Amino acid sequence: MSNTIRSKILIIEDDPGICTFLKATLVAENYDVIIVGSGQSALDVIASHCPDCILLDLGLPDMDGNRIIESVRSWTPTPIVVISARSMEADKAKALDLGADDYITKPFGAVELLARIRTALRHTRTTAENDEIALTGSYHVGGMTIDYNKHRVYVGGQDAKLTPNEFRIVALLGKHAGCVLTYRTMLRELWGPSASTDNKILRVHMASIRRKIEPIPSEPRYIFTEVGVGYRMAEQEETF
């Protein structure tokens, strides 16, 4: 008998068909699964069962799923992957700003879903703050290295010669590699809570950063744009 600890996934979804699909997909991958169909039940289960990951539909019968994100984030870093029919960029940005770790738009496939769950679980177990960066002072992906001690970024062993603000942007994304950081989150983290909400400054800096670190700026390998939402740093597992 295997002694492997099985991750516990909480599904918050009121559509029986989707619940059946999700449960079958997750059980086949050896996850423990709990399903609830309302927001209040979800909050009770999160507090009592401490799931390892939450799959959340925003359109619940008794409350908007964003209220659950706010509530959960007030006391636990448990990863939340939103699964929603809401495809507007503003909806995605709102959920991510409130603290969701990822956002998948319905319909979606099993392969994508499982990859997003693995990423979410990996971030809780080996976060940048206590794993590679904490141990080595650097983050490596492909041919790029972010050296947090020297405040330098190297590509192919060569100094990319980023400006201080450009380094701060890359360093922030590196600490959250694999996660989408919204424009609002980045502006707040980099320039404080009173920073302008205009993301033009980020776009200007990113264009310069890509000219310096990407072999082909129009086909990025390291920093990806989530159109209308924000940016994401590549993870080490991603293929180039």
C-alpha cells in the first residue's frame, strides 16, 4: 500500500455535470475530492477540512464567488483556481487581484485543468520565498538567471544591463514564477498603494525588458503577457 499523502481538492460548483467531470478527472489522478454547491457550505468546509487546493466557480446560487476569495485570503494562503464561464478580462483581473492563484475559462480540458492544479500545489509547497531564491539568492529559467543579491539579470551568462526599475519588475515576477500578476498588483507592489492604475508605465518598461532578455521580443520565452490582465514569469518546467 502506498504511503503517499493524497492532496485534498475542494470543488465549489453547483453544476452537477461539471462536478461529475471534475471528480472523475481528479480521482483518476489520485486526488481526494470534496464537492459543495454553495458559498456558505464552501466556507464551512474550508475551515473544517483545510483543503490543499480549491476549484471555485464564481456563479454560485447564494453568493458571488469573489466573496469566497476575499474570505479565504483573509486567513489562509490555500491556492484557489477559479473555473468560470465569465471570460471578460475585467472578471479575470478582479478575481486575481482579490487573491485567486489562477483562472480557467469554461469550457476547458482535463489536461489544462490538471496542469493548473499541479502548479498551484507546487507554489504552496515550494514557494520562491522559501525555496530556490532563499537558498541560492537567484532564480533560473532557461538561459536566464535573476541574481537577487547582485540585482542583476543574466541571459546566456551575459549581464542584460537592466535599469533599476526594470530589475524590480523582473525580480517581482521571478518571485511568483508561474503565477499571473495583474497590472494592479504589480503597480501596487512596485510603486506603493497610491500608484497610478494606468499600466502604461509597465508596458513601456516591459518593451525595454524584452529587447534586453528575449532572443525574439515578439515571441517571449521568459515573461508572458496575459492580455488585458497582467504578466507571468516562465517556470523552470516550461519548454523552450
